[in-house]
Amino acid sequence: MGNELFVQSYGLLEQVGVEDLEINVKPWEDTYGFFAVGEKSALPFDIFSSAFFLLSRYEEYLPHVKDELGRFPAIESLGYKSGFLMQPVVDMWAYKWKQVLQRAFPNMAFPKRQSVVHSLLKIEQPYEFINKGFVRSGAGYARDISKFRFRTVFKRTRVLLGVNKDPLNVYDWIISVSKSGENKLTAFFLLGDHPNLRHGFNSRRKRFKSLLKYISDYNDVGLLFSYHALSDLEALKYEKKQLEDITHRRLASAMNADYLVMLPELYRIFVEQEIETDYSMVYEDTPGFRAGTCTPFLFYDLDYEIKTPLIIHPIAFTTEGFNKKYESDSLQRISALYDLVMELNGTFSVFFNIQDFSEQKSNAIWRNLFSEKLNPNA
């Protein structure tokens, strides 16, 4: 057949079970490839096996050294070790495959997808001083005085007396930007206990419930599962029900404390609890594409060898990752990531903390990124 294409298989898709693989990553035009195949193949690499390896998070099932929080660290990943973590290589391979198909079948039609910008906001501590309760506020005063932080004592007092606004009470500004802009925002609230007492607050207080309802009137709201909930199914169910009772909506979006992804057990629980989308697929301390893609995809359970309905939403970076690693050239690196995702018509997602939007000078980069680059019409 004259128009037939031969694509040689590396064999991973036919493999049963998980085993350690010897992977050689090689440069491929403007990107990288692995699982090389013979010269007669239409592509020099088996991109289908390669994409499956990355999207299934195959490497996270293999024995590896975890970080202090029990997470799979970026430095253990193939993308980090081989230099392609900052590229959504799966999407780049898909475009190369499209070019091969177009040359072989000029009349073949391809649907055009639209690029998406989706900002994500993590709210572990909705306010800095208010909504704490007497005990936590008293502990805050004691801690500040013991460390001679008298400016903070003065600031806390003025906020609690109603003279000044709480530094984290920037929700009107967030709503204004998101309403004026064209792009999506999802806010994730922590309802369980924070591991650090001084960041804790009472999620049953009327002020907090009113804030959550206010945000949900204009934007999607998701649940930030506490660290405790990730190891206790009843606690997870309780936190889920709490959010659903406040918003009067079924929980669709969730993320995990400290971006912890325990494969495959945690995602199985999400499937059982009918949570639609997880937003934990990112390295907190390192920018880049953990699953090698800028396109949401379905979770595949490698142990059970089944595709699940759970959507995994990949994230390009967290602000913590840039604050810790790239303070001097953050804007250039962010722009490069953004431009590449837009070129691929992918989904560009960033995880902000509510602390990033307080009106202190050091936050100008994040306030401007959210209000100008990610919401240019705001």
C-alpha cells in the first residue's frame, strides 16, 4: 500500500507490569526523544511508548528516593536528569507526528485546539491576622513579642481593631481581575488542620464560609486536602463534605497538601469519591512539566492496567519553585514557558499562593503576572 506508514514499536505498550528500564535520551531537532527505533520507522523514536511512560508516571512506580515529605522529587525524574523538564515533550512529539501524517495524507483534517490559561490559587491561610480565634491570636502575640517583632505586633493590633485591612484580604482585587480577564481561575481552600499551628484558622467561622461562597460566586472553587486527609479516608470524606455543604455543589477539583502524589493509591480514592480533576501534578520546588505535557489527561492505573475517569491537570510551575530557584531571571523563564505552551495550543497553569498577592513590594512580580500577562484584558 503506497500511503502506509510504518511506525516501529519499542514494546512498552505490550509489556505487562512495571520493571526497571534502561532509557537513553537523545536530542531530536528542537526537543528530545527516547526509545529509539530503526531507520525504516516513520519516526526515529517510539513516541507512543515514550508518551505512555511519562503520562502514566511509570518512573514514580519504580523504587526511588523520596524527599522529606514522602514525595517523588524532581531530581529523580527522567526529565530533570535529561534536560527536558522545561519542555512539554509529549505535545511537541504530537506535532511531529501530525507533520508525518500531513505529508503522507495531505487531505487528512485535524481539529484545531485552543490554548488555555488557567490560574490556580492555593489558600491555606485565608487571612494573616483575623479569623484566628482567641487562642491562636494570643499565641501570635506571644511569638512576635518573644522574637522582638514589635512592628508585626503593631500591625496585628491595628488589623484586629479594624483600623487596617488584613494583608491577605485581597479577594476583591482577585475577583476584579478574574472578572475582567478572559482566563480561568480556580481557588483551592484548605479546610482541614494545617500542620503548622500558627497558620491555622477556624474553617467553621462565618467569615470564612462567607469568603468561600463569595469566591465561588465568580470562580471555580476546589479543595486542598490536608496532609491528614491523605492518609485517613474518613478525614478525606469529611473535608469533601464540608466544602460541598458550604458551596452547595459537588466537589469537582482537588489538590493535595504539599502537592503529594502517592501513586496509585491516592488517585484510586479520588476515582472512588468521584472527584473529576486533580491539580497536584507539579514539582513544588522545580518548574517544569512533571508528566511531560501541557495538556490535561486521564489517569492510567499501571497496577490494574486500566484507564480511569480522573483527569490529571498538569501545571507548569508553582511560585514557590521560582522563589527558591530563579529569583534573578524568573520573568524570562516564565515567558519562555508561556510562549512554548501557547505555540503548542496547550494549557498554561500556574499555582499561586494567596500570600503572593499581598501588597508588599516583593510580590510585584506575581501580582503583575496574574493581572497583566495571564489576564491581559483585566
